[in-house]
Amino acid sequence: MLVDQGMQVIDVGVVGDAYAIASNYLRKTGAIPADGIVPNDRLLQLIVGMFHRGESNRIKLANKAIAKFEAALLP
């Protein structure tokens, strides 16, 4: 499904799948709360940003988002 956000179009399926993959992994590692029902805004922003910059492979989106998310947690 494509959603129009002003001038940008988002493929909700790709973004949603990438978010599901990344958030599942990060919940299992304890990087984000396992009981959270609300999406993690920072993770979602990372994925949407990369999608808008041209990445459309859901696995690559998830892996890159995980790497960036975990890098931001390091001291």
C-alpha cells in the first residue's frame, strides 16, 4: 500500500516489514522494551529516512536501522 505524505510517497508494506524485523530483534536484545505496544519513534524515523533516501529492500532497511540504533546506544 502506498501512502501519500505531502509530496513523498511511502510504501507502508516495505517500511512496516522493515520495522517489524528491526523491532523484533531489538526487543529480543533488550535495546527497546519488550512490552511496548507503541512503536519506537527513533527506530521508525531511521527506517523512513533511509527509505526516502532510496533504500527499498526491507532486509537492508532493517539491518541498517538496527546498526544505527545500536550505535547510538554506545557510550
